[in-house]
Amino acid sequence: MDVVTSYLVAFQVSLLMLQVTFDHINGQPLYDTSREDPFEASEGISYYRKAYEREIIHKSMIKGLQKELQIIKDSCTKQDNQSTSLPYQSPSQNLTRGSRGKGFIVVFMKNVVNTTKKIYVTSERDVKINITTSSRLSPSLKIKIDRNIVFTSSQHIILPTELELKSFQKEVKSVLIETSEDVNVVSFDDGLWTVEGTINLPLDKLSTKYVVTSVAQSTDTISKSQIAVAAVENNTTISITFKMEKNVSLKIESSTFYNGSVFSFSLDRFETYQISHSTDLTGTVIESSLPIAAFSGNDCIQLDNIGYCDHLIAQLPPTDFVDYVYIVPPNFVGRDTIIRITAIEKSQIYYKIDSINKTFSLDKSSFFDTRISSNQACVIESTRPVLVAGIGSTSKISNLGDPAMAIVQGINQYLSYYKVVIPPGYVNNFVSLIIKDPYQDSIRINSSVITACNIVFEKDVLVSNTVYNVRSIRVPEGELTAFTLNEEVFGVVFTGLKKNEAYGFSGNILLP
């Protein structure tokens, strides 16, 4: 008897036993007792009330069992997940590209609940890590963070909640991660019913100009769009040119700022500064005299007036590493994706969703939103580089997932190899794979071929004269490597869902 059959038999027995219990309960007259003996009547009422409450609980259990049974029916057998190809050989040292590097600045923006600050570091070699913070950080906090680690393959790091930024304050809350070998770094901010992840960018790819992408709910004055910056060197001058709704103001210290206003300040090494506002800050431009790390998102936003709010955070790519051609995969299960296109310079934009084609002009620092369902993909082409973000909404058909934002990977940012850690504790984890059509079968996940039972979405899209295959698959938690046998480049977006929570991040958001 195979694993799936065993589960089916176990569930069917459980359902039968529960049904027998229901029949016994349903055959009794609930709350219909004799009044001759008040004491006996009281006991009878109590007994049947408890029986009725058990019936409600059992009905809920049956619904849960039926859902789990359907998941098992739809899942792959053990044989389907076995490796069918030779293990991938570690990439050579000269293949360092994209978001891999040896130095990173990590920042955690404000959340609305207490959260666990998590970092996952992955590599193909033995690695020494040095984690440091500012000498001006509180000693009681610094001792919880600074450390040296040696690891092989992957390392999970937990940092104190106190590292969370506060708005409109200079703080020394950035964390410097330095490694002996090239690594990928992904950070997660994980709390009760809220989570978000972002890929972190190496120090040697940081620059002096960024454009913000965020999202705000116009009917909600509680949730806040957020921007955060962290300095790498002393005496770094930063200027922020705000993009906001007209007639909306932002007060910082004793000054008031409007759309087009410039806020300038300076930071030293390890210093951070966060700005928050109830209005959308998308299109705001951040410029600096020396390279900095920049982040944007929202403390906790609800979309479409359904579900719960969720934290959004993404490290922003410098404008000179942004692409101009994108393929946006969908989110699951029953989750629409809001696609936000933000122009760095004035651009002509073309996008296609199924049979819908649109062309329009987008002014500098302006943005445009469109939307796809969980069975659609979108192609975007621009005459100039644009920043594209995908914001997954709350599911319309289940309580799995809430808003999550990922900077979308452009087709010129695709790589032939990725290694990340899929965090534990999620009901479903997915990876979306985008590759030129002749090569989709060359992709291997953890050295295994992709089996049909793991595929939840597949569609071919046309970019110029080239067909790309867009495929989304279920993946297990833990270390994940994705590569092609022929070193053909491809794009990846990772997402995870559990009750009222979702995360999302791309495998790389930098041009080579």
C-alpha cells in the first residue's frame, strides 16, 4: 500500500467514525428533558448541550479532514519527487552575478506587531560570516547581534525585535553582514498574521539613486507607506524628492513638505532613517552623495477591503540596474496580482495580458497599475528602464495569504542558478519559473525534474518574437536550488502562504 493510499484509508475511517457519532447524537432529542426532577433535568440539559457542542466541533473536524483529503489526492507521490538527474556541480567562482556578494546591509522597517527578524544566508561553499553593528548601538542590544559564524550550505540567523526602525529618527539600526565567499541573503520579518521577505543586495551593487515603489490604501489613514535608507560610509548626504498626491503634506520635524519638495539630511555609517506617510509614496526619488541601501513598503496594508493587513518590505534596486522588459507570473491560490509599473524617466509602455494589449506614455516618476488573476501572466515592454512590482492580494477563495510585495525580475536579470531557503511553517510554497520556451524541461529543482503533479500554472507568452514559458510549481520547505542543465538563464519568484499571511521575493533584481 503506497503513502497516498494509506492516508486515504486513514481519512475514510476517521470520517466513518465521526459520522457514526453524528448519527448517535442526531437520534437524541436535544434539550427535551422531563421537569419532574429539577436536578435530573439540569444534568440532562447539560449532557445534551455538551453533545450538541461536540456535534458542531465534529462537523468542523470533518470539513478540515475533507480539505486535507483533497490536498493528499492532489499531491505528488513519493516516487514523483525522487531525483532523476545527476547532482548539480557548484558554480565556479567567476560566475558571481546578480544579487550574490560578500557584503550586505540589512534593515527592518516598522511593523505593526512584534515580529521575529530572520535572515537566511545560502552558499555553495564553506563560509565564514562576520555580523557587526555600530559601536554606538546600545551594548545590551549589540551583544545579541554581533557574532562570527562558520557554516556550510545555509545559515538561519535571528536578530532582536528592537532593531525595528522608528519613523523620523536617526538611528544606528542597520546590520552589516560580511562573508568569506559569495552568498545570497534573504531577510524575513515574521509575526502573528503578518510576514514579508526581501532579497538583499550586495554592497558592491549599491548606488546613489533609487525610485520608490510602495502602495497605500486611500480609504485607510492608519496604515503607512514607508521609505528607509541606510548609510554605508560617513558623511553621506541624502536628498529625497517626494512624489505624493497634490495638496497632501508631510511634516518632518518643523518643516512641511509637499509633492515635489526635497528633504535633505546626512547620515554616517550604520545610521538609518525611516519616513512614513498615509499617502502613497511611489515615484519618490532618493539620491545620495555616496552609495546607500534603500527600502520601501508598508507597515501593514489591507487590499480590496478583504482579509487582514500584511507587512510589505522590499530592498530597492538602484536605477542603473533596472530592466525594461518583464514577465509577471500570477499569485496563488485565488489571489490577484496588482502590477505596479513606475517610470524612472519618461517612457512608452506596452503590456499584454491574454488578448488585451495596451500602449501608453508614462511620465518620469509616475506609475501605472494593472491586475492579473491567478491564471494569467503579464508581459511588459518599455522604451526606457522601469521598476515593476507585483503585489499579491488577499485570496478570494480561502484564508491562505494576505498582501505581499515582490520587485519583479526583468528578463535581462535572469540567471542560470539560484539557491535560497524556503522558510518553514507555510501551507503552500511556490516558485514561478520563466524561461525561453525550448528550454523549460532543462530546469531542475533540487536536482530533480519538474513533475506534472507539482505544476499549478503554466502558460506561454510572447515577448517580441520569442516565446517564454511561465510555470509555477509547489516546492517543499528547506534549501532549494534551481538551475538549468544547459546554463540557460531563467527568472524565479518565490511565494509562500499560510493562514492570513504571505511572503514574496524574486531570485535576483539586478542587471548583470
